[in-house]
Amino acid sequence: MTQNLVLRLNKPLFYNAKGISRILNLESKQCVKCHAKFKRCFSIETIKVPRLGDSITEGTISEWKKKVGDYVKVDETITIIDTDKVSVDINSQFSGEISNIFAEAGEIVLVDAPLCEIDTSVEAPAHISEEKDDVAQSKAANANEETGTEKENDEDDHNSAHKESKRGLSENNNTKMLYESVSERTETRVRMLPIRKRIAERLKESQNTCALLTTFNECDMSKVIALRSELKDIFQKKYGCKLGFVSLFMHASTLALKKMPQVNAYIDNDEIVYRNYVDISVAVATPNGLTVPIIRDCQNKKLPELEQALSELATKARNNKLSLEDFMGGTFTISNGGVFGSMLSTPIVNMPQSAILGMHTIKDRAVVVNNQIVIRPIMYLALTYDHRLLDGRDAVQFLSAIKEYIENPNLMLIDWLTD
């Protein structure tokens, strides 16, 4: 038995040093390839469509920020998904190279479906490592410049709406078309974004369900303009933001809603639901369309807190960073068409809410005061309401209450000026 074992082991390969070296040499080409494949097999990470909201099961890929072969860093945006409520930036959870993309731009993807694969074994290219240092230094320089040399743009209140209108129109590039001299007439079809489709559905639903009616009033803005001008520097220094007209109307609306809770209520089948909180939706224009993010618990917020919350929402909207939570709920809506130069409008109620306030541009108009014709800065106000729930008297009294607060701003500022 021992002899047989010796004979079985006594083979040239095992007694050949070169043969043993070939077997045990981990640096051979085959081993290197196997090692690379083995390592790559365990370094591929899949990015999936995240949960986009309680009622959202799918979305449409708007665009890819990266392509196959590109290197991505952690938290870097790789694609944008449009839903019927908001556009969502999909960020990478890993650093590496995109090795595969499963869906192209324009395709509909379901929640939890794979979007792409990232090979985390690939190291960052040298130029990306250098860019990190350059970007960090640039951000630090910009931060110092912004905080140290912040400029005050003290524009005239009568011209602010016109200038805001120009800025808003310049940002809205989605519907801009370039007309040139052409030899033939053509038409171009583009895919409707999910958020635009959802806006159309909601507006038509409101028209078909609610008994919509609009009441109007005019508001003398003299005192609130003077107050805003007087408090501008103090407000900026103490609270870090500028005092705007929308926050003043939000505060006035909150006080009016507390006086008339039926305007803050809504119809649910054969019941009327009254709410003891005020969540105001503010219409904000974005490159993808009009959105109505919400400022919650306005009944507990003073004017500075409302202005700070409004400023944060506006910044998020401009940067397309609004989340689904920013749109959930709402008890009353304010729409400011004045920034686009609108003189008068009939806004549509944002269901299931029962009323919406429309602000408009401020114009110098001739009015009668104490039997004298004088020139005053006037804003026309519009309140569209659901006549199923609110009588005309309720709507008129509610709008008159807002007008009273704006024309006599000291009445609504007592609660925070005395703190």
C-alpha cells in the first residue's frame, strides 16, 4: 500500500519544479483574470428606483446626467425621474463607474426596478481627484464673498413685480421655441411631463366637482408698503431674510381663517371636516410648471417664521429640490400672479381645499379718499371659493378681513412686535 502511494505520487509534474511553480503561481495571467472577474462580481452595485411616495408606483426618466463609462461619486445625481407631483433627483449611493443602464430617457420605470449598475472596484480618475480640491476651494471663496459682500437691491415697490416677471419668464425655457425663416411649416410634438399631466387632471377635477365662484376687492397697499420699507433693514439684520408681500398676506390669511374656520374646512362626501390647523399652499413657478408646496402650522408661526419658511421653499423650488412631503396636505392656497404682471385673474381652487386667494400686481390708481381724488398703490384681490360649502357672504367677509389687515398692518403685527 505504501509502495502504491509512492508510485502514485511519483509523477513528473510533482517532481518538476517548473510544474509546481505553474500551479502555485498566483501572478499568472489566468489567475489575474480570474481574480479580476471574481472581484468585479462582488463589486457591482445596482441602483434601483426608490420609493417616490405613498401613492406613487411609477415615474418617467426625464434625463440621464451620467452615461455608461462615466465615473460617479457618492451623492452625485445620476438621473432625474418625473412623477405626477414632483421631479426627483436620483443620487448614487456608491462611488464607481457606471457599467450598465437598464432604462433610457423617456421610459416609464416602476418603484424598485433597477436603473443602472455601478462597478465600485474602479478607482476615481486623476482629474476627478484634482477637481475635488478645486471645487472645495471655490466653494469656500464663494461663501466668503457672499457673506462678506452681500448686496442690497432696494428696488422700488412699484417696479418689483415687473422685474420679477422678467426673471420668471427667462427661467421658463421648457416651452421656449425659436422661430426662424423656414421654407415649410412644421409642427413639433413633445412628451407631456407627468407633473404637467397631473396639473391638468387636478384643475379639470376641480372645475368638474366644485361650484366655483370668484369675488373681488381692491386693497390700498400704502401702509403695508411704508411698513415694509421701514422694517426692511431691521428685518434683514435680525431674521436673515427680506420682508415680502406674500408672507404678509399669509399672516393676514391665517388670522382671517382663524376667525372664519368654515373657509379652512372641506367637504368629504356628505360631511364637512373642520381643521384646527392652518397649512397654506403657496403657488410657485418652476421650470417644469406650477407647484404648490405647503407651509405647515401657520397658526403657530409669527411673521418672521413665515418669511423664513417661504424663502426656504422658494430656494428649493428654484433648485428643483422639493420633496413629496412639501406637497402633502394644505388647507388654503395663495397664488401671486402679480410677479408676472397680472392685473386680475380667477384662480382655481386646489381640491380638496375650499378657497384660494389671488394676489396681483400693484398699480398707482386714482381713488377717492375723504371726498378727494388721490393716487394710491392698489392691488386687486380675488378669492375663488367652493360655493357648495361657502355662501357668498362668507367669502366676501373673509376677503374683507384680509383687506382690513393689509390696509392696517399694525393690527396683525402686534403679536410679534411685542415679543
